[in-house]
Amino acid sequence: QVHLVESGGGLVQAGGSLRLSCTASGNIVSIYAMGWYRQAPGKQRELVATISSSGSTNYADSVKGRFTISRENAKNTVFLQMNSLKPEDTAVYYCNAERMWRDYWGQGTQVTVSS
């Protein structure tokens, strides 16, 4: 019912910045929260940041102070501003949306940070 499309991934040197975008389409009404997860080679998928319909945010300890999640007023697009990127941030980043207690996922976008 919800289709998610990510953009903004790419290659960047350590210390650089990237801005990821995720747009939801389809049944976008009543989306409770959206967020970003990532999966690095050999590791399980982990939460990066989430933002609820009320504006509450949650961040992984590893990205606090460097990443910022935000949303547009229509609540169908979320952004992840990533600053001071480190090689450890290299992963496939997935957009997530929660609606009616169901989760929806994007295809993922690759973020690679070089030393």
C-alpha cells in the first residue's frame, strides 16, 4: 500500500556530507513514522534514525550529533542529512515507513565513505 523511493546515496570522502531523500506514495495518509535503517557487509540491519508524525526523533548513538532526520509538512518525504561521514557509515541505507502497524521498505541506496 506504500511505495518508498530513496535517492541521494553515492560516494564521498571521509568528513564529507550527503543528503538522503525518501518519498512515499500510494496510501500515504496515516503514516505514523518514517525512518532510515542501514546494513553494512557482514552485519544485521540497524536503526539509524526515525521521526514520528508528532515530530519526535530517535537516533542511533553512533550517529548522534552528525546526522539529522527531518520531514516535509506533507509528511510524505523524509530526509537524512549526514555530516562528518566516516568509513564506518558505509552501508546500504533503507527507508522505512510505518502505517497501520505495518512496515514498508524501500529498495535501499548505497552510501560509501572512503578514507
